Amino acid sequence: MAENIPTGAAPRIAVVTTDESVQLAAQEVLASAFHTTLLSSGEQIPPLLAEVSLEAIILDLETAHVSDEATLRLIRQLRADDENLVLLGFTRSHNKTARHQFEHAGISHCFVAPVDFEDVQAVLHSALAERSAEIENRKIREEAQRRNSFCQLIGGSEPMRLVYDAISRLAESNVNVLVRGESGTGKELVSQAIVASGPRKEKPFVSVNCAALPESLIESELFGHEKGAFTDAHESRAGHIESANGGTLFLDEIGTLGLTMQSKLLRVLELHVVQRIGSRNAKKIDFRLIAATNEDLEQAVHAGRFREDLYYRLNVVPIVLPPLRERPGDVAVLLDHFLRMYCAANSVPLKRFDPDALEILEEYHWPGNVRELENVVQRLVIMGSGAVITAKHIPQQILYSSTAKQEALLIPEEGISFDDEIARIELAYLQAALRRTGGKKVAAAALLQINAQKMKYLCRKYGLQG
């Protein structure tokens, strides 16, 4: 291992090669601008990285390891360990397929020998500048995400900040919470945020979707059963309520529970005991209940479908989660969040939306809320080709909605007077043309590409003086 240290602060790089002519060229050209360490093998890189932080590595792809496969593994590992590391390579082979393999593994630029190290130096300076800009941009994005998120909830709009404030106030207490909002708004994420911010965060969190449980099984699922309590009860089993002892029980879509189950749940909330089916003994339990619904529970109470006493037990502190269409600015934040998440999850380069596509998605009303937006982004990442997502990639139903909205603005529900609209447009063009030509009708007619007779007729029609 050899080091060349320039005067003053300089980026730290390593050059890996056994080629003495390359080592000499690196010393002559690179060492004057970079803190340069010369290595003779790829196996020397991990020990060096354990001691110092490198900003770039230049690999001799033929001599870094004894085989291409070993070199590819090294590149993938280096890229996985540090996404900011600049990796350059050079090869003596003119085989494009081999070079593409190395580039796909993580080499950002591959030179073909004989290498001009003046070119290497220029590319290195450019790559390091891009690296610094990307690190700074990432810091800005991460800071923006911190400002625009709370636990796993994403969004910085005023309606969401009110939700975050409510969660913070509720987290330390033990009161029952009712989370209300349309389907897909993220009600379970709110419940998880309440738990994560409170004293029960290390305790059990049991989530139950009441709408997904068949009526014949819901009592057994919630309350558990003893062995032999019914035909298929081959062993004793705790229910979801008992499993939440000491922690939190989240009941999603609670409005779908039947009246009988509502009565039994009310008893649990009043007495803090649970009794398995087939058991004579009730167990004392301690849990916090967070319920969620997208139904109008007040209407359900009025209609006799939901017990009024249970409603008041649940609705101690309501949190209303706004639909996405009422969260100004959050669509762009969520698009960026899910784009990064699914590009990383699918190991594809980070994509971006072009301005037209972003405008269409921001104007869409998102009836399925955040869940629909997430699904759309996942589809665009997996199915789309290229680094830029344009309007042509957007699902047809969203494009149709955008077109329909424009049509609704053009022709309101009550309709328009076609003749009046055409007259208004004609008058506007005539006035503009006359202003442009200083009131000269012949010149205005030429500007509007109509003959002088028609111009005179239109001016008389609208009472315009030349």
C-alpha cells in the first residue's frame, strides 16, 4: 500500500492495480489533486475502508481480482455498503458486454486502456462534484421529509399537522380513540403512531379488521375459546382481545360489528375482563382500544345498527383523518416518498415525474386516497420504462378524470349559451387585433386572416370603431 498526500484538504481516493505503468500515471497526475492510496488488490479495500473514509475508488478491472466474478462481487458490495462512493474502472478489453456488466454492478464510468489519466482526473472531479450535490440534496430531502412526516404518516399540509398534534396529545393517555376517515386514508397508521409515541410502544399491538371476519367466527377470534367449546375447538386459544393484554387493540371497520358483538365488546370495555367461549372464568385484562371506521356512526346509531352506549365509549377522543383531496401539497410529497420507496424495493434507478405528469396527478381527486396513490406509483415503477414518468404512462382512468374535469370547467353543469360564448370570443379577438394595429381595420383583418368585407361586418355587428 502506498500513499500520496497533496498539500491542503483533498478528496481521499484509492487506485487498485498491479500495473506499474498505471501506478506511475496515477502518482504523476492524480496524486497532485487527490489524497491517493495505491493498492495492489481488491482484497486490500475493506481493511482500508475500516480505517479511513474514501470518496472514490478506481479499479483496474483485470487485476483487482483473479476473476471477473470476484471483481463484480466486490463492486456490488462496495455499492451496497456506500451508495455515495464514486466507482470508476478501466479495462484493456474492447468487449462492450463485459463493460456493461461492470457498469450494471455499480461502476459509474469505465475507461478502455490505454488510459489518459488527465481524462480520468476530469471525470473524477465531475463525479465527485455530483456526489457532493447528491449528498446535499439528500440532506435537504431528508430534512423536508422530517418536516412533512410523523412516524409512518407522510404529509405536511395543515390538516395533517392537526392530526399529528392530536396524536401527540393523546399518546401518553389511556383513553379510547376513534379514528375516522375514508377508506385508504391511513387510519391504521394513525393507530400505530399513537402507540409508537406512547408508553405501550414495546407492548403487544393487535390489529383486527372486523369487516374481514366472518360473522360465524368473529366471537371466537375476538374472545378466544376453550378446548371442546364447539365442534372444531381442538385446543384452547386466546382471542385477539386477550392477546392485546398490556398493549393496544386496534379494531378497524368497527361499524361492521353486529349488535350482539357490540354488547359483548361494551362489557369488556366497562369491566376490563374477557371470557373465552366455553370458559366459566373471566380474565382481568388491561389494554387500550383504538377503533376506526369510514362509516357515519351517528347515522348508524340513529338507524339502530350501532349501540349508542358503545358509540359514546368509543368516541371519547375522535381523530378525523382528512381525505387526500383536502390535503393541499401532500400529493407531491407522497409521490416522491413512494417513488423512492418502490424504486429501491425493485432495485431500479430512481425515476422522476415530468411537470405535466405531476400536474395531472396533483389535480386528480384520488377517491381511493393514499392507498390508491401508493398503488399507482408502484405500478408506474414496475411497468414504466425509462427514468422519466410522463403523462403517457399515467393510468387511463386518471387521464380520463383530468379530461373530464377540463370539460366540466369548459361547460358547467347548468350549460352555456353557445352563441353568447362565440360572440364573446369574436369580440375579444377583434378588440385585440384593432389595438395591435392602432385601429386600422384592413391591417386588423390581415392579422386575423379574414377579408376586409368580413372585418367591416363584424365591426358593425359589435359596434367597434376603427
